[in-house]
Amino acid sequence: MPRSKTSFVCLPCRASCKQPHPARTRNGEAGRRVCPRCAGTLIHVGSAFAPPPRRDTEGWRVLSLLLHAGIRFHKSCCAGPGYRPRTLREVRERMTYARRTGEPIARALVRPELP
């Protein structure tokens, strides 16, 4: 049976690639993943990740904000990763809500609707 693969991202290159899951590599070594384009460090984003097109600067900026907030794209038992904002406007609205209410930014960013 082939090993399962998961997505990794290089933000400076705006590149995404699939590699074996970190916990399932040979000899149990997770190690540092290297971008094939720039030799920078790849970020593990999860198996339910769909990258924005390389030319979509707003999409990559939103992705960068989500990843730096600690949000990833892992599948749950029955569905995908859940809601993730796709535009800077949605991110701004949720960050304003988080500041106003004191809710953690990571939790506010994955809210499907704001009250």
C-alpha cells in the first residue's frame, strides 16, 4: 500500500507540493522539508489543502496570514478542514471582531459567520 501524502507550502515561491506525511517517513524521521525551487523551509499545511493559483497575490497573502496564525488544513473524520477565509476583507472583518471581543485570532479566523 502506498504511503499517504500531505501538502507542504513554500510561501516565498508560492509553491505547493505533496510529500509523505511527516509522521510516516522512513525510520520515523520527520526532519526539515526543503523547497525544490528555493531550498527554503516548507510548511506542513495538511491533506485537505487546495493552493490558490500562483498569480493570485491576495489568495497567497490570506494563506500566509492563516498559516502564521497557526491554522492548517487537516481533514476531520467526516468532512474537510471547515471554513477558512479566502479574501483579505473576510480576514480583516474577523480580526476586527477578535480585537473587539477578545476572542483569540485563530478562533475568530475560522468562524463561518460573525454575530
